[in-house]
Amino acid sequence: MLAMDGVVGFDLAIPCQVFGLTKLPNGDYPYQVRVCGTEPSVTATAGGIGYYRIEPPNGLDAAEDADTIIVPGLTYTSPTPPEVIALLQSAAARGARTVSICTGAFALAEAGLLSGRHATTHWAAAAELSRRHPDVQVDTNALYTGESKVFTSAGVAAGLDLCLHLVRRDFGAAVAASSARTVVMAPTRDGDQAQFIPPPPTTTAADGSLSSTLTWMREQAATALTLADIAKHANLSTRTLTRRFRTQTGTTPLDWLARQRLQLARELLETTDLPVPAVAERSGHGSATALRAHFDRALRTSPTRYRQTFKQPEAL
């Protein structure tokens, strides 16, 4: 974990808690956690206000052989220190995993690690990240993003979701569920789940908010909905609906609905013994064949293999 001046104290503590307390069934603690500072003493902030100072026990040299480097949220009004940029680029070149929590994404972007990738950050900073780095595909409708070696998360508590996701990738669902219980956190929030972005000051139809339609779509995810059905609920033409939907969610109505259906299918596979055809029907995919196609395209796996990997221990 990199502790730069202006680091968000909560974001720095999250990975220390999750990875430091993760324990395998044999009692071993698989992660060696190091907090590495750019200076002997750095200011920890919240909302850009410095509240206290911390003294990182390690310098940046202690991160040079790390398998994973995490950049917590930071005050992003100033450029990332060049020594941090060099460290991140070197880590990526040797195949290490690089991770950002909240506004730590700015450091990954400055190091060129997010170029051409989907990424996320705190909703309030997303527009600025897009402005500074137009080559980054900023997703404002995700708790976390990533694949293989580069991961980003949205603000504050979404860092918990991402850290638990990484534990699950490393050691499986049972170990991640145990880690989640240790930090008193539900282990089921998925990266595609929307950030809790505040609605406009008023939310009547005249203001253009789609909040009620989004809620309705989540509730109706298992039913066959067309673009015309969604437009009718929003009292808009399909063209206007599509334009407003992309503005407010970053995607199209049918793509957003597909994400909700995929998430519902994943929850059913993780928490029930329903046969795959029944999961497909209840999640709005219609058939097992269609469900398998969606899983292959979005997750590069099959529903059966997904269940074998991620089914919650209490459902086994």
C-alpha cells in the first residue's frame, strides 16, 4: 500500500484490514502487508482536509518486489510524485498487479496503466479523470473494474468490495467469505453494481431523472422487456430515453438491463441449487443456451464453472 502525502486515511486502512486479516483454512495468513511511504511522515486526509499524520514503516523500495501494489485514494489536485509513477510502471512491466481505491485511479492513469482500459473512481471525480485522461474509458456505473493485472474501485466502501474480490480471485469464495465476516462486510456486491450516485436535487419526470425507471427495471429484470417497454415507463420516446440513459448511466438501456440480469443469475448460482435452465428463466435470459452465451461473453466462463468456484459455503 502506497502512502503519499494527502492519502485518504480510510482508503489506506481498508487493504490493511482485509489482506492483513485474511486467513486460510490451515491457519496461515497468505498476504504479507507493507505500508510504503513516499516520505517519513505524510498527511492523511478526508475530503481533502488533513486530519492527522502517519509515519509509514517502509519506504518505496519495500514495494519494488511486491506482487500487488495498491494506491489508496489521494488528493489528486497535484501531480503524482515521479518516483511513484516509476514504481507503478516498473511493477506493471514485471507483471505485478496494480490496484487503485477511489481517487488512486489518477495515479494509475498518470502512469499510463489505464490507457485504453475501463476504469472507475469516486463518482465526484469521474468527470475530472475523463477530462485529464481521455484515453481512459471511465465507468461511472461500477463499484470496481478490472481484469488480470489492473483494477480500480469507486469511492470509500467500494474499496472493501474490490479487496474482497481480489481475495476471492486469489484463494476462492470460501476464504473471501471468511474475510468478509472478519471485517463485518457482506461478500456479495459485484463490480457491476451501481455506485450510490446522488440523484438531481429534484427527481420528477420533468427533471429528466431516470431513477424510478432504473428501480423498475431492476425489479423487472426477470421479465421480457423491450426498449419500447422501458421508454413507455419513462414516458419518453425511445430516442430520448437512449440519450438520457447514456448520459446518466454511461450505457444503453438494454445493455444496462443485461448487466442486471447477469448479476441476478450470478446471485442465484451462488446462493441456490437451482438447475442452470431454472436460473436462466428466473434471471430473464430465457434459456440455458442464452445464459451460457452471456456468461462466456461477460465473464469468460460457464454458469456451471462459475457456481463451482463461487457458490457460498452455506449453500453447499
